[in-house]
Amino acid sequence: MTNTQSADTTDQARASAALEPLQGTHFHLAPGTQKAVIERLTTDLLPQHRRDVLNEAIEAARGEYLHDNTRTPEDEAYNQAVSDIVAAIGALLEGK
């Protein structure tokens, strides 16, 4: 099983667990509908939400670049660290 398959299974289990407390209340999903909701959450909505959050994190990190760079070793190191963070978040976005 790949990491993606494992993550999908975990997402499905989490979505199912999140819906469980609603069963037996005034809100009820038929088993087939519950399965469809879980599948929609895990295949479309959660991955899109993850991409949105990671894109926001990239934009927030980019906002940390020093704009009045004095070319000191400290400023260059700081901007390199920010660049590394942006790259690391980008790798998450690409699924690496």
C-alpha cells in the first residue's frame, strides 16, 4: 500500500468518525449516502482544503522576506531560510 492509499484510508476513517455522532440525532444519513458523503469529503473537499491551506502558508512565508536587504550575511541567511521554508511547503503541496 502506498502512502497515498494509507492517507486516503485514514481520511475516510476520520470522516466516518466525524459523522458518527450525528447518527441517531435529527440528522440521519442512509448508509449509501453516508458512504457518498465520506467519499466526496476525502476525494475532493479535504484535498482541496489542504492545497488552500498550504498555498496560504506559502504566501505567509513569502511575506517574511526582508525587502530592505542590507546584503549582510545575517540578512542573506535569513532570506535563504525563508526560501527553504517556502520550498519545503511547496514540496508538501506537490505531495513529496
